[in-house]
Amino acid sequence: MIPNPSTHPRILFVTPEAAFIPEGTENRPNYTSAYTGSFGDFLAELISNLFELGADVHVAQPDFRKIFAIRSRKEKAGVNVKLPCDRVHLAEDRAIFYSKPINSNSEWENIKISLAFQREVINQIVPRVQPDLIHCYDWMTGLIPAAARKFKFPCLFTVQKFDTARSLLSYVEDTGIDAAGFWENLFYERYPGSYEQTRDTNPLDLLLSGILAANHVNTASPVLLPNIAEGRSDYIYSPLGQVLAQKWKAGCACEIPGPPHIGLNPTSNKKLYCSYRPKNHHAGNHKKDRAKRQSISSSDNRTTAQRYIDLYETILQRPLAATVHQKARTIKKNSHTKISDGQAIPYRKARSTQSYPLPNELISTPAIAPL
């Protein structure tokens, strides 16, 4: 267990992205930004800014050894974002060591990586770090908020993208995650009966499970949550819309901007270096990622870090650190309201009673893990 002599709250970021890589090969005093050209770059700078502002912040991420080796040989451009080595905690598993980048894997490969990553976070990293608050990102961390409830850790879940995947409880448990203790806090395809009836036949949705179980949810869109809550969105009749609307109405959801241009249209947006279509999407993706990376402003990230500090303090109901209170801007305080299991059941039931599928552009076709 990491000693924590400070009385200030400790925040654990949990991200499936390769946000940081070891600096050098020997005597590694720091981790440096991986410069992946993706959301991981934004996250690395955000975490670094939080650390510089005085927050006791730690990061859990997969140990992508193959990717680290490739990235460390490449020349890095821009500001060299660093974090002390004792702040980065790597989840180790062979499925992770030799993985390709997440955006180049099949959905089934990403489910396998996701479950291996979450197993190590739940079983090893969280008990070692002993955080006061866990901050998770997207569907590949969707089981952790439910596990955090079991261990009495508050959890913030950030919905940066609307991709998701599904798996059976039996497969989750076969990977080494003891989900029997928190299975009731997960979101299922059909209304769940007993644990035995649910385990082998009723797939859980990872993104919706993360949203449902988290104490608080935030998105990058300034209009998505209020539009859903007021019935002005096409998503209101989907399970996603219902869960987000309930979080918003309970005062457990807000928006904090993410990296700019996260939703660029690759076929028509003139802000890209080039437009691209299916035949040349590999080259176009590379240029789009470079455009996104160069568009991220350090000042914007610092303002975002200050807004997250406000949100952390609202959830925890106490300050992070003395030096953290000097903020450029604040967000509206949301009440720390917990959603009961009684409220959770209608969310899970919604999948069986509603006939409105999620739009294809928001949620990818789920993959159900085999037995």
C-alpha cells in the first residue's frame, strides 16, 4: 500500500489509453506523455496540470510494453509532459503487453484487453493506491464504478465517446473479476432476475454500467445532458438517454469540455489537413489525429483541470489541497446524490421495454463475449 501522509484526498485516474510511457530504459524517475495523437495526449496534459496545481493524483493505465517500445524510439514534439514514476501504475497482463493500439484492434480484442485491465485495477492497483476518488474514462472501465461502490470509493465516470461493448457475467468472472459482489449495480440487456439466471444468459453493457454505477457523470458536450433531460434529443428514448437523464435530474451529471475537434467529420470538415473516406481512412486518420493533437491548447487544459478540481471537491465535499483553491473559473455545484438500487432497476428494464435502438453513429454494434 502506498503511504499517504497527507490528509488531502487522493485521485486515481483509470484510463485504457496509453497516456504516459516510461522515460528512458533505466533508472526511470519520470513518465512522459506517450504522444499517441489521440485522447491520451489531452489526458496526459490534464493529469500533469492537476499534479502541478497540487492535487494528489495517480494514474492507472495498461502496460502496453510493445507500444511503449515503439513510442520511445520516436522523436517527440511539443511540450514534454512528465509525471513522477510513483504516480503511474501499470496493469500487467500478456493480453496487454503485446497489444496493438486500441483503435486498430477488433472489438473482441478490446473486450479482452478491457477485462484484463479492469481486473488488475480492481484486484491490485486500487488496494495499493487507496484512492479517495476514482475517475474512470469510457466503456473499457465500465465495471470499475460498480466495484468502487462495493469498496465504498466514490467514482466519477467521464463519457468522452459513446462506443460500448457487451459481455456475459460468466466471461467477466472467468477473467478473474469477482463480479458476484457488485453484479446488481450493472446494466443488463434484459431485466435481471437472480444472479444465477443472469450470469450465463443476460449480457451486460459496459458503457451503461459505468454510467449507472458512478456517483457522478460528466460529458464533453455542453448541450447533450440538458437536451436529453428536457426531451429535446433523439436519444431520450434509448437506454443511454434514460440513464443520462436520470443522472442529470438527480444532480449527478455535468459537462466539462474535452479536447477540441473530438467529433470532426472526416469526409467534409475543412479544419483537417485533408478529407478522407473509407479507401484512404488510414492516412486520413493519421492526419486527423495530428490536427487534434496540435489543436489542444495548454491554457484550455489548465482551465479544464481547474474545473475538474471544483467537481472533485463537490463530490468529496472537502478541498483537495491548499494550493488548489486558486482557480480561474468555477462550475455550478451539483449535489452529491446517490441513485439507489430501486432506481437502478428501471434503467436495466428499459432495454427490454423500449424498441428504440441507439443510433449507429453513437454506439457501435455490441459484441457478446462467448462462454
